Amino acid sequence: MSPPVLAALPACWAGRHLPSPEAEPSLLSLEGAHRGSGLDVLLGELAAAFEAEKQRGVALGCRQERASRERLSQRVRQVLEAYARSHPSDWRQFAAWGDHGYLRHLLLGTDDFEVMLLCWKPGQVSRVHNHDASNCWVSVLAGRMAETLYRLAGSRDAGQQQQQPEKEEGAQEKPAPGADAGAQAAEVVPTGTHTLEVGDVGYISDLQGLHSLGSVGGAGAVPAATLHVYSPPIRRVRLYEGGRVTESTPGFYSRHAFRQGGRPAPAGLGWCYGHGEGI
Ligand SMILES: N[C@@H](CS(=O)O)C(=O)O
Ligand SMILES: [Fe+2]
């Protein structure tokens, strides 16, 4: 019989990328993880939450039906909070920090959602960006984060102005469609800043606006780590800088979604673009 974690994962993931439990009893046996509270449980519970919404016929994304989004959000928050507040250390085996920007490490990617670990040295910050059509949850595992929210200048509803036609995957940092419509349209205005501590869970989508996230620097600051859950996976983002808007396809510094029994992930599974330093 499949372990509950496997049973909870979408068939497309479990069937295609994982060996059978008989063949690999140490499946997802993450070092230091306690069955019942570790990353394997977190991933299984998230998979179950997204699968439950899909079973109701919901198309996942920031514009999904409100009741469905709230139900999903409540569950994802519970799962992320429970993990972060259990003082876990099993995520650390996947963590690496870089000198040139925060690093993105993919833990699990499916067609419906992705979970990644982001590692930030003190003071590292993402550029002002949007989140495609995704729901985005973030939970702090270590350090202290500050989030600044923005809206497009001249816009009351930033989300509506960010909608653009579909674009091919794989392109890097090209001017976005409509970027030439006027620098005015790409100017952003900060609307508020707040801090996120270990165990806090935040949510953003294009319906809320744009943001920039960063680890708080200064004396005594420690390297930060955050868990991000995006549904559906983010394929591209729009960056707002110097009055211009560009598009970028974020990459992963490392991918562990298919790591099994301590072996490195086989090449070619999942999707990965770019260099993996943050946006
Ligand atoms: N959305 C960013 C991280 S953050 O700044 O929210 C990313 O996926 O890299
Ligand atoms: Fe973000």
C-alpha cells in the first residue's frame, strides 16, 4: 500500500517521477525529517489541498472562484504555519545562499503548484515584480523579512493593468508587451511595508498588486529562508524598475523535486530556466 504522502500527491507527479514504494522504501526520506511533521508531510498535505480543489472542477489561479480561493488559502496557511512553527531543520539540507542575490531552490513542481525554498543573505531583496496569474503564499523559516507593496502609478487596480497576452516560455528580460505605451504606466508607487517573522505566512497575487521582498539586514541579522507556494507555477514575471517594465522567466539554482534516496535529481525533469538567482 502507498504511504499517505504518496497517495496525496497528484497522480501525474507520483506516477511519473517516483519509484514504487517497494522499489524505494526510503522514498522522500529527508534527512532529519520526522514522519508526521517534516517536509515530506508538508508536501503531501499541500498536494492534497490542491487536488481537492481540482476535484471540484476549479481552475487554480488568482482569479479562481472566491470561495474556492479562501478555502484553499486557509488550508495552505495552516499547513505552512504548522511546519514553520515546528522548528524544522530538514529544509536546511536543500539550502544554499549566494553573494549576488537570493537563490531559488525548487522542492516540488507539478502542473498545479510548486514549492520552493528561497535563501536570502541579510539585505538581499527582490526587485519589484508581479506574480503572473498565480496565488502566492510565503512562509518564513529563518531570519526576518520585509515586504513592500506597490501599485502602478495612476492605477487603482494594479492587477487589471498587469494583464497581458500569453507569451512563450523561455524568454529573458525582454520589454513586456505594452511597455512602450508610456513610462508613466510602468512607474510604481509604494503603498506599505511590513515585516514577516519566522512562522508568519503572507499571501499576494496580482489582484493585490506588486511587491518586493527582502531579508532585513543590519547588525545581528542572520541569513533568511522562506518557503513559497505558487499555484499554478509561475512561468514569467514582470519586473518594474527605473520606470520601465521588463519580463523575466525565473530560474532555479537547484531542483530537489525529484531527489530520491539522497541521489541528485535526474536531468531533464520538470522545468527550469535561467541561472536561479532571484528576480
Ligand atoms: N516571487 C519571488 C520571490 S518574492 O520576492 O516574493 C520569486 O519567486 O522569486
Ligand atoms: Fe514575489
